[in-house]
Amino acid sequence: MMKIAIDGTAASGKGTLARKLADKYGFVHLDTGLLYRKVAKELIKQNKNSSESLKEYDYEIAKDLDFLELRKEDLRTEEIAKLASLIATQSKLREILDLKQKQFVDESKNKFSGCILDGRDIGTKILPNADFKFFIDASVEIRAKRRLLEKNISFLHENDEKCMLQSLIKEMKARDSLDSTRVVAPLVPAKDAHFIDTSLISADELLLKVVKIIEGK
Ligand code: CDP
């Protein structure tokens, strides 16, 4: 089975790329950020998101995670992303989720000719022997604009839009910094990853670049 690892910063285009590649080649795709987001969402739902109760409960939630449930829910709020990034610093939680991701890959072997995982530590930790590794990034201003567009909000005043953009930039910078400076599985490109900056290219141009690399053109 071909294994493709895609890592990168928030809203860099890694998720869209992973979905487009999975469609093109008929590979299975796992957005690993959803696992961290799901644990974070459950903590918020159960009112256990205070710093004292985090460790105690997130392991239990992580152990019972059901991959099939992940797509059904709205896990894409900034509140969930922020808590996801906080709990993602815990080594024991990562161990549980790492195992689940590896099991997912193992179980896909007989059903698919390839798998694509996207996240923060796929090329370095989860699939160190991946056939292809990509690290996707873009300027924080561009990434915040993309995230704002995804939210599909219509603003009455231009100033409201500017405010929201500024707050997204601030949140993203904080999350990037926490993700890349944590001790366990920090967000760093694998040595053998292809680094692509998507600040000036569209999702389709990115796909084209990556397909060329995969197909050796
Ligand atoms: O979609 P976006 O890139 O904004 O975030 P995500 O991929 O859903 O991930 C949310 C958070 O989960 C990240 O900020 C990371 O802290 C954490 N995460 C991680 O630590 N390792 C992964 N493989 C995936 C996500």
C-alpha cells in the first residue's frame, strides 16, 4: 500500500490537498487533526476543560474514539482548535492517538491501494517510512483569510471583517507556536519531506505540483 504523509500549519491547504489526492487515486484519507478536535470537543461538552481535569479525562475519551463518528460532527470551531492544540502537548494522549492512527493504516491495507494521513507529525512519527512526505505552509495572513472564507460569514461592516481577520491571525500564530515548540512530536518538517509554500498558488496548482512529484514527472 502506498503511504502519503502530509503535514503543515493550520489552513495551509494540507487538508484540501489530502482530500483531492484521495479522490484522484481512490486512496483512504484520515484527517488526524479531527482526533484531537474530537477529544477537545468532548471535554468542552462534558465541562471538563478546566486545566485540572484535562489530563484525567482526555485519556478516557481518546481510548473510546470512534473514527466513523468523526466526519459527522462540526469540529471546526476556533474554541475546539485552541483546546485541541493544548491537549496535543500531552505525551500520553499522543501515545493513545498514535496507536489509533497506526491501527487505521493497518486495517486499510487490505481494502485500499493507498492511504493519506494529514496532520502535524505524520512524516516524523506516524508514517516515518511513507513513500511521499509533504510539508505545506503559507504566510499567516493568507492562511487566516482562507479560514475566514471557509466560515462563510457575511459582514455588515468592513471593520468587523478586519477585526475577525486580526483575531484569526492572533489565534493561528499562538497555535503555530504551541504546535512547533512542544516537546512531544512538534510540528517540524521531516528531513525527507517536500516543502511547498502555498501563499501564491491555488489548491489546484498545489495538487498539480504534488501529482508531478508522486508520478515522477
Ligand atoms: O485544520 P487545522 O490545521 O487548523 O487544525 P487540525 O489539523 O484540525 O489540528 C488541530 C490541532 O490538533 C493542531 O493545532 C495540533 O495541535 C493538533 N494536532 C496534532 O498535534 N497532531 C496531529 N497529527 C494533528 C493535529
